[in-house]
Amino acid sequence: MTWTFDPIWWITAVELPALAGLFVLIWRARRDAQDALDRLAHRLDGANSGTRDQLAAFKVDVATTYASIPALRESEGRLTAHLVRIEKKLDSLGFGRPALGDRP
């Protein structure tokens, strides 16, 4: 009995099952990757909304507890007035600024 190579038998018995197996592997890998991507997107959405809520709470805290611009201007004015008074007192005691030519 002589054996002859039959390409139809080779395609039917070997190549079609191998290609079907590869197709199933690729399909499962793609499905698993898509499921993992969906889980990650859902997790990131949850973290993003939590961060947004924290930022909103911080903005409210800043708006209610930090100094306003008019309050800062008032404090600056008072400090400047006190520094001017100290400078005048030092000048009257003889601790005035040296002239430009007197500097070392």
C-alpha cells in the first residue's frame, strides 16, 4: 500500500482545527482584555468622582476660612502704620538711616 499526500485531508484534519483553536484563543484574549478595561474604567470613574468631591469640599473650606482681600489690605495698612511709627521713633532717638555717602 502506498501512501499519497492528500491536501484536502491535511486541511480538514489538521489546519481547520488548528485555525479554529487559534480563533478561540484570540477571541477569549480579546474578551478578557475588554472586561479588564471595563473594570479599570469603572474603578477610575469612582476614584475620579471621589477626587472631584474632595476638591469641591476643599474649595468651600478655602472660601469660608481663608482671609479675604479686604482683610489682608487692612492688616497690611496697620502693619505699615506701626512700622512708620517705629521708624519715626528710631529717627527721633538718633538711629536714622545713614546718608548714601556714609555707607561702608
